[in-house]
Amino acid sequence: MHRPFIAVSTAVAALALAACGHAPQPMPTKPFVHEGVTMSLYPPAAPDCKPTSVYTATLSWSVDGLGSPKTEVRIAKPDGQSFARSNDRKAKAETGKWVAPGTWFLLFDRKSGDMLGAVQAGPTPCP
């Protein structure tokens, strides 16, 4: 008897999100940027190239074509923790020593909720 309630609750939640214009974004499977957007992570991989290493990095991004840019970078997943925000066309933010191979940085337009780009900490470029 609980299944209809769960199904109805899930449907209501999905409708509520859609009504707010904030439907969940799918997780990217590879790095990308929309036209007019750049993103880079430096260094792109742990300097020692070990898959278990964590390191500090600087994420830089720029956006053109947004009327008045309001961006946000989230970590790991589309509804993940907010890492940085900016109201400028160009921005950068330094991480702490927590970036590991495979860490995703996802750039969003805070007004529309659209994902503008994604970059992932490597194991590459390592020999």
C-alpha cells in the first residue's frame, strides 16, 4: 500500500520542480562548455599523477553572451555543494587540498539554472 503514496509523492515532487523551472540537470559524462564559455582547472591532475592523491587547484571560468552573468560552480553533481559564485564575466577560485582524480566542477547560470559547462580533474594528463 505504500507504493502508490511513493509514486504520487515522487510525481508531485517532479511537478513542483518543473513548475519552479529547476528540473534536475543530468550529470555530464564528459567535460564540455557551451558556446561563449570557457573553463579550466590548473593543475588538471595531481602533480604526482597518483590516483589516490588529493591536491589544491585553481578553477577559472568565463562567460560571454549572458546579459548580466550570475554563475555558480557546484562540486561532484548537479545538485552538489556550491563551491564558488560570481557576478563577473571572468572568475576564478582556489580549492583547498581536496581535489582528487575524478572530481567534477559544474558551472551553472544562477538565473536560468542551466549547466554552462563541466570540467573533471584528471588522472590525465599524466604519463
